[in-house]
Amino acid sequence: GDREDQNEDLQARQSRPAQAVLRHLRRSHEEPN
């Protein structure tokens, strides 16, 4: 149903930024200012 589609969309939106944040954290770890 619509709710299922929305739930999948939310998970997709959340998973993508999470990966970006992890990459950012790794960069900040490897290259401290």
C-alpha cells in the first residue's frame, strides 16, 4: 500500500545520508584539521 511505499522511501532517504556522514567522519579522522 501507500504506507509501505512511504516507509521504503524513508529508509532510502535515511540510508543515503548515513553513508555520506560515515564518509565525512572517515575523512575527518584521516585528515584532522
